[in-house]
Amino acid sequence: MPLLPRRFHPLKRQPWWPRPGNGFELGELLDQADAGAPLVERHIWLIRLLDWIRRGEPVSGTQNVVRLLQQDAARRDKVVALLAAFWRDMDVAALLADYGFSPRSSFLNELGERLRRRGLPLSPDTADLAVLFNLLFDDADDATWLQELDDVTLEGIAQLWSQAMAAQPTGNGALGDHAALGWREPFYDAMLYLATQVRAAGFSPAFRSRVGTRVDVDFDADDVPTEHGSTDGSARQAFRQLARVIERLHELALAHARSGADGGPWPAALLHEAQYLRVLLDHCAEAARGLHGHLEVHGVSVDLVFQIDQLCERCQRTAQLLDVVLSDQPASAMRQLIVDLARTGQRRRSVRALFTQHYALLARKVAERSAETGEHYITRDKAEYLDMLRRAAGGGAVLAGTTFLKFVMLSLGLSPFWAGTAAGLNYAVSFVIVQWLHLTVATKQPAMTAPAMAAKLADTKTDAAIESFVDEVAHLIRSQTAGIVGNLIVVAPLVLLAQVLSWWALGQPLIGEHTAQYVLKSLSLLGPTAWYAAFTGVLLFVSSLMAGWVENWFVLHRLDSAMRWNPAIRAWLGPDRAARWATWWRANISGLAANVSLGLLLGLVPVMAGFMALPLDVRHVTLSTGQLAAALGTLGPDALHQPAFWWCVAALPVTGLLNVGVSFTLALLVAIRSRNVRVTDRARLRAAIWRRVRHHPLSFLLPPRSTS
């Protein structure tokens, strides 16, 4: 059988490969081990051997391979020679130092790398063991069966590798100088590579400007490391010492091996340096993790979060490699290392895991900033409820003007793109005016209030906590209802009044009959209105995310501080005005981002969707109500006798429910994920809510009576 059949693909298990349970087939596979074959063919042989092991029970398959090699000296010699050539020709340190880490400290680069690995096949024609490892252990269950290997099988594998190491050439210049360390040599190289990367990250501008605690390490008379901190420097000393300590550790290990004492107890000086290295690694990782507190206050950078995680994982990998080279049972320690590498490979194949891990902190900050804003949209007593109605009524009055401006822009006959841009600017300006006047647009509330709701889910263990959550649900629904009612009870009468005044003053309505008929057709419940309303809820949610992201970006880059203290700005505005300007922007950046982004999304997304022939449009309950009132003002009382008009009226509550429900649900899901909230007692929550609905249904619609 040829070694590389035409149908062979290294990423797929082939149906013609030998199956377990047939000793002759396994023997035939082992007979094909050829240390003199080209590099790529040796790698393919290893891939086939591992696939044969996986075909049945992997643990028993590995035992069969080890047992057969122990019983057959000729086959064992061929396999040992191939393993010796494999170790000689492969860059083992690349696997130990690079596998699982991004070559560039950038989230987007890592995302691109993962997408590339998912979409493009890998070649076994490589001397980089980090690349080949993906082909050798590409199954999701590899870590499980490797962990289950018994000690006898591990010892048999270790003996094979020991024989392969004994077959390595010695005395070849610089390589011969370090040959005494045997298999441990690439481990020390890998630790040095990792240390230089950790040190480079620790001295990078992003870290230097944020790490603010210096940690010094000393040893007492019993060689026990002690640590003390000071505030007059940074943690740079720990990063600076890493490579030096590893080099000293390497030199001590070489001296120990050359003395002929290899296999005996490690000298005290070497153990002393190893303990010192562990402490330094802990301090480097702790300094990096401490940056999360800085990010919580001063804004989150996804790339910096990614670099922090990479640095901590490199410190952990270095400590693990140190444990392997100093272990009294190297086979067991090596097995655990390979298991961890296999798990790392599986995690690195997942794009979703990357987003989950590195966007969690950003999502949390976005949710927290939205929660702070959302608290202002929740009413808890009668006074707040009436204030919400008043502010919502004012928002409805502004949107009445927005309704007519939309009709004006449509009448200009602009091209689709510019018509969408004009509509988006109309919405954006209107929403900003609503914000500046401290008024309310009801549909913007859900995406802001959901994160505040998620905070209540942090504790659901007690009955009091559950009742508190139910109270918050009632407050929220009541607030949403007040907001929508306040918008609608003003926008419809104002639009009708404007139409009546136009008939009286101009002898004609503000919009033509053709436009009015189009409104009745487009807003009907019998059409795609429900689908468009749900899509509008998605846009409402997206605008809240954009608002949180913009505010985080504003804080991260300290733009408020720049506005306050930049010499050019202070000279232009004056110190007092610059300070007020900075404070105003810090307080309003989120709202401005939400309003402008929402307006542009409502105007431009339907245009972009139409360009791609996607059935998407927007249906905003307040704007739809204004348009329907405008159509009624044009068509007159006769419209009340048309079924089309009442189908549009029936669509309004559906539109409002989907606007609010979709945006709130999406925002609540993001907020719960960002806080890592796991609701384990959902049945109790549902029961408590339904109990409140049965016993106090009006609490979801009307404010509680004053207790004063």
C-alpha cells in the first residue's frame, strides 16, 4: 500500500485506514515506519498512527501499539529511529513556546488567524512542531483519552522516547555543548523565548503607563521567598529578571548534567533559582491582572485585554515547563503538558470562545454604562410616573414635527441613498433635541433599562431578592407603558391639528392623497409590519451598544481630560469654559452617540438593505402613529370607514410591543452574559412574576399609591 495515496487528506480520517482490533494491520502500519523517508512522509505516518489509535478505544489502541513494540524488537527499532529523526528535525521549542499564542498581540490578528485555520487546510510538510501538532491532535476527545492513559502505558512510551534520545548525535559543535540536557534542552529554550515575550509585553507602552506597583522579592535564611511592595516605582523589576533567572537556571542544569549526576537530586542552587523564577512569574501575572482594575475605571481596550490574557498564559506555560524539567516523574508531567496543549488547540479553533473571552469585560462596561443611564428611565412611585408621562408627551410633540419633515424629504425626489441619509439626519436631530430638552422617546428605553434589570439577577437565592426582581419588572413595564402612552397621546393629536390648520389656512393638507394611501398600505398589519417592527427593535438595541462603545472609547482615550487641560483648547475656550465643556461631553457623550446612531440606522439601513435586495424596513411605533394620523388628516372622516385604516390601527400595539420586546430581550441577554449571571432558579422567578400578575395586575400599569 503506498504511503501517501491520492485520496489522502491529512485533515480527514480516511475510510481505508487500518481499523483497530486487527494485529496484522497494525503491524503493517508499524512496518512502514522509515527514518530515512522524507520529512513530510514521516509526519503522515505519525498522523495515520494516531488516527488508527482513535478508530476504536484510544486507550486500548495505545496499549496495543506499546505492547506490540515491546514484543517485536525489529519494529521497535524502526519506530525508535523514526522518533529520533523526528526529534532531530523538528523545532520542538516552537510547540512549547508558541502553540496557543498569537504571534501578534492584537485581537483582530488572532481572529484572522483562527478564521484562517478554520477555512484553510494545514500542510504536514513543516519543521514547526506547533503547526504539526494541530494535525496530530485535531480531535475534540484527544485530551480526554490522553488523560486516561495508565502509568504502565506511559512508562512504555517514555522508554521509546528514551531510546530515541539515546540515538541522537552528539559532539556537533554548539549542539554538543548542550547535548547533556537531552530532551530538556528545548524546554529551557522555550522558557527563554516565553520570558522574552513576557518581558517585551511588560515593557510595552500600554503596560508601562498602567502598572503602578513595584514588587520586590528576597529570600530569607531558609531560602523562602518573601515579597514586599512599594509605590515608588513599578513592577518592572520582575519583568527584567525573568530572562536572567532562566539563563542561570539553564547554566546550573547544564553543570549538573555534565557532572554525571543527571538523574540524581537537583542541587540546592538550581532549586533556589527555580523557586525564584516561580515567584517572578507570579508577580508578572499579578501585575498584568491588576490592569483590569485600571480598565474598569478608565475604559476597556479589547487589544489590551487580549495582551493581558496572553501574558498571563505565557507565565503559566513557563511555570508548567519548569515543572516538567524538574519533575521526578517526567512521563506523567509530560502527559499533562500534552493534554493541556491539546485543550489549548481546541479552544483556539473556536472563534466564539475568542469573542466570549475577550469581549466579556467590554460588554460588561457597556452594560454598566447603559445601566447607569437606564436607571433614569425606571419609575418607582407616582411622582416619577407622572414625570415620565410628561417627558414622554414632550418627546411625542418633537416627533410630530419629525413626521412631517420625513414627508417633506420624501417629496424632494432624492436618490435612495440621499433620501435615506436625509431621513436619518431628520431622526438623529429630532432625537438629540429630545435629549437636550430632557424628554423621552419610549422605544429607546428598553435597551438602556435591561442592563439595570440584569443587576437585580445577581442574587436570586432568597425570597426577598426574587420579590425585589419582580418589583423591578413591574416598575419597568409600567415605565415602558407610560413612555409609549405619553408619546402616542401627543403625537397623534398634534399631527391631526397640523393637518386641520393646513386645510383651514391653505385649503389643502400637508401631505397628498397618494402619500396617505401609501401610508395605509405600508403600515397595515396584513403586510410585513410585524417583521419590520422586530427588526427596528434590533436597531434600537444596536444603537445602545454603539452608545456604550463610544462612551468607553471616550473614557479610554481620556478625551474629557484633554478638553479640560489641553493648552490649545484652554487658550481657545478659557480654563472655566474648557472645564464646563469637558464635563458636558462626559455627561452627554453616551446619549448623543445613542441618538445619532439610532437616527442614522433608521434612515440608512433600509436603503442599504434595499440595495442588497433584503426585505428590511423600519417601523417605529411613535413615528408610525404620526404617519397614520397624517394620513387620517388628509383622507378625512371617510378613512374611518376603510378596513385598511383599522388594520393600521391594529398594527400599532404590535409595533410597539415588538420594538420594546426585541430590544429589551437582546439587551438583557447581553447584560446577563457580561455579568456572568446564571439564573439557576428560573422556575421560582416565573412563578413569582405570574403570582404578581394574578394578585396585583394593575401594578404593571399604574404606579403604587403614595404611603405618605
